[in-house]
Amino acid sequence: MGAVDIGLLIAVIGCFVGLAGWLSGRDKKLTNDGEWKGTVNTKLDDIKSSVSGTTAELVKINATLNEHGERLTAVESSAKQAHHRLDELK
């Protein structure tokens, strides 16, 4: 009966060692997953701020482009008037 008791004790100890190893691995996995999620969130925040900055720059570029269009129209009108005056001088 002593051999059965020792075998049972070794089996129970083996179960506890296995359970401890599984719990340790699970904790490490949870820690690594948390670090990964933090890294991903940081990168997404960086991308979001870059996109916001790009949008603001595009708004400025569009405003400048509209202004240039208006100025070009004024220059064309002025050149047209100058051509009419030159034609009248001939």
C-alpha cells in the first residue's frame, strides 16, 4: 500500500506543477497581449493625429487655390481690357 500512496502523491504533485505552469503561461500571455494592445493603440493615435494634420493642410491648400483662381480671373480680365485698348490705338 505504500507504493500506491507514493504514486498518488506524485500524481497530485504533478497536477499542481502542471497547473502552476499553465497559470504562469496564461499570465505571461495576458501581459504580452496587454503590451501589444498598448502599442497598437499608440500607433493608431499617431496615425489619427497625422490624418488630422493632413486634413488641416488640405483645407489651407484649397483656400489658397481658390484665391489663386480668383486672382487669375482678375489678371485675365485685365489682359483682355489691355488688348482692347491696344486694338483701339491701332
